[in-house]
Amino acid sequence: MEIYNDSDNDRYTAFANPCRRKIIGLLKWQGLSVSEISSFFDISQPSISRHLEILRNAKIVIGRRRGNQIIYFLNLTVMEEIRFELLDLFSTGGEAHEPV
């Protein structure tokens, strides 16, 4: 059983930053552009773009081109995998939870 891999490291590193966690929360219900996301922060748009790049590399968010903008969405498949990993981590019954 593989306990650790680079993909997991990217995911958990991405979650380690409070700014990126807030971006994830903003994308929970809808897709947003960089400028829309930036309006919720007191940091520069290039900084938001860098956070989005880290989230993209971890496959937590995906971007879709709409005209001259990229709209960012949560990658629900990866979020579901993370959810099950966390359930397994905190499970007390010793049983692994498998995705359905």
C-alpha cells in the first residue's frame, strides 16, 4: 500500500495556505474569474493567479476559457478523493472508506 506520493503532497501543500483555502471556499458553489476572486482579497491579482496556479497543479481547481477570461471551478473528482482520504485518516473503526 502506497502511503505517500507527490500528488498527495501537492494537494496537502495547496490546502496549507489560508488564502488558497478561501479560494476553494469561494469556488464551492460557482466558477469565478481571477478578477472576481481578487475582489475578495486585499492582495494583488498576480498573487491570486499564483495561488490558482498552485491549486491547478494540485488538480484541485480547473480552468475553462470563456471569451478572454479563464473561469475557475473546483475539481469535484479530486475533492471527493480528498474527502475519502480524510475519512480514512480519521476513521476510528479501522475500516477504510472506499469511494462509491
